[in-house]
Amino acid sequence: MTDALKTTYTLAEAARLLSCHAETLRRAIRDGSLQAARLGRGFRISRADLQTFWSERGGGALFGQAAPEAPKSAQAKEEPPKKEGKNPKLPQQLTLPT
């Protein structure tokens, strides 16, 4: 499957796409700056979350075309960030398209 058609990426695919080490992305997931879904022993990162992560770090358009967005009614309302103690924010579960 080509990158243009993918909606989720493994950690290795995302690292290759961003030209960085997979451990760099693991740390970003651990500290909450990159959203990912835990699937088995690995992670899956949505196309939108990968683009957001890249843009927040000063990167340009990661993909040729903008990823299709979910309808407004399906998007979750954003909550203000909560201050957490020693426990880092764990990755949230993503809903994969059917």
C-alpha cells in the first residue's frame, strides 16, 4: 500500500517517514506530545496525529494532500490539558476506520 493511501503507520514506518529514530517517537508518545494507539506490543499512529506532531515541530506539509477529516459530529471535544504528577500521560486509543 502506498503512503498516499495509508491512514495509520507503525512506529517504524513513521520514523522512516520523518527520518528519525523510532526511539525518538517512543519518547514523544511517552511524554504525550505524539498521540498513538497501543496495538499488541507496538503502536499505530494516525496520519492526522503524525502531521500535527510534525507541524508542531516546525515541519511543513508531510503529505502531498491534506488527510480527509472526520465529520464535525464524530470529532471528540478537546479537553484542557490536565497537570499530571509523576505518571506520564499514556497514549489514547484511536478508532480505526472501517
